[in-house]
Amino acid sequence: DQDDAFRFLTPRVNQMRRVSCQHLRYRIGYFFSLHQRKRLLGIILAWYLMLFIGEHVAFKSAISSCSFEFQRRNDPNHARDVLETKRVILIADPQLTDPYSYSYAPRGSLLLPLIEFYSDIYMRRAFGWMQRYQTPDVVFFLGDLFDGSKILTDAEYISEYERFSWVFEQRKGSNYVVYNVSGNHDVGYRVANLQYRLVQLFKQYFGELNYQVEICGFKFVVVSALTMEQHEFIPSDLYTETLSFVNNIDTQSIRPSILMTHVPLWRPPGTDCGKLNKAHGAIRDHIGYSYTNMLPKKASDILLQKIDPVHVFSGDDHDQCEIKHSNGCTENTIGTFSWLLGALYTETLS
């Protein structure tokens, strides 16, 4: 019966395993001398060390080197004497790659899952370390959250949203609020036939296009730059919605305003971006299919006049840029968070 067969076979199987292990050790010893085995062990240890440094030490060192100017004071006896401070982190252009991002990595190719995996895990790890060492209270995403929103089906959009939520997952113990700014890769630009659908999807999953929030006595004004100009290819009601929001900003408030926009504001040609810029030195005034490098002068002047910001933060350019506008306020353009878009290091502002 089966029990007898089992009792009969078990010792023989064990004997075969012992013989196989002995044979394997013999074969390894045959092919690798003691010197070669030491060299192989050294290679394995060196590979592990490089992996540990690249995947752990490098992230920790870079993130922990960023410090906030103000430190929290937890002494309850001095609570009224200390200005309330919050840690705000700005992230621009994560722009998740998808099957439509690169012609050489279409859907079904072997390269696409590798690109998606390594870009996602890189940003996820960097964001995780930021949560651990910088403990933010507020996180702003300055637009271009996805790459191919204009092409994604509804099902693909949901899948990308779930992927985005995984990459920028709120870790256990973290407690921060997220605010999103719409970018041209999110809601399009001068693509009237697509923009309604893109705007509705963005509002459903990421929030309103135009709004303001108060943080530590500052009024953060988020504006949809892509619907800020009147144009035949921009739906008139979207333009009206944005302009009405801007016109109704309370400029008499004692709270200083900070403008948050995906697209940088206009500046004279050749305006230098400063020492933090790594590539071209200046943002070029150029318009292409569904994108513009900067807002038109008229729209920029309206924002500066109506909102009267003490500071402007923008994204889109994938590189850092710092300029001063004619009204005296400084604008900082934040570099991309993704290494696929030309940034050697993950870039944020905190």
C-alpha cells in the first residue's frame, strides 16, 4: 500500500540527496580552485557593497543632508512664543512613464516593464526616505503627474493613478496633507477636443484646478496655468473659471500670497536661471504640441498683479531656475523628481 511504499522509498531518496550534494561539492571543487573561490567571494561581496551603497547609503546621505531652516519646538510652556512652522515639500514632474512615453519601449516590449520598474522604485525609495528624515507636514506636487494622460483610456488612467499612489505612498507614521497642481501632461494645453475629459479626470482623482490654502499664515494660491489664457484652442468656460478665480483673490488680506503654478511665468528672453540650473541657463519662450515653456506675458502680468505673490513656485522645465520678477518677487522653478527626465539627482524643494 502507499504507507509501505513511502517507508520503502524515503531512505533511498535521502541517500540519493546525500550523493547528489557530495557530487555537487566535488564538481564545484573541481571547477574552482581555492584562489578562484576567494576571488568569486570577493566579487560577490563587492557587488553587495555597491548595491547597499547605491540603494541605501546614497539615498540616506542625500536626503538627510537637506534640513529645514526652522526646527519644531515641542515645549508646551513656550507654545505661544514660537511662530508656528510646518515642513512643506515641493515635488515637480514625476511624470510616470507609460506605454506611450517612448517609441522604443511600446506596450509588450521587454524594455517597458524595466523602465517603469526602475523609475518607479527610484522615486518610491527617494520619497520614502524624505518621509523618514524630513517628516513633512505638507506635500505639493507641481504638475505633470502622469506622462501620457492625453492618450490613456479610462481603465489605463485608473491603473496609472493606482501606480502613482504606490510610488508616493504615505508610509506608516507619516502625517502630511497633499495638494496637487495640474500640468500640461495632466490636463493638456491648446487641445480643446481633449481638455474637457482630461480636466474631469484630474478633478476626480487629484482635486480642483484652482484653489487656495492657508499654511502658517501664508496663502498658497494654486492656479491652473494651462487654462489661464484666452485662446480658440482652450475651452472658454475653463478659461473663465480660472480667470474668475484669479480676479476674486482677496488682495486686501494681511496674509502674504505664494503662487503655485506648473508653467513658469514669463520673463525677458535670455533671463539667466542662476547657479542651480544645470543645462541651458535660461528658459526659452517656446510653444509646442500641448505644451508651452512659459506663460504669455499678459497672463503672467495678470497673476502678478491680481495675486501679488511674495514668492512663485513652478515646475515643467525639469531643471532648477531662480529669477526675480519686475515686481520684486522671486520665482523658483523646481527640477524634475524623475531620473528619466534628465535629473542626475532627485530634486525637491523643502
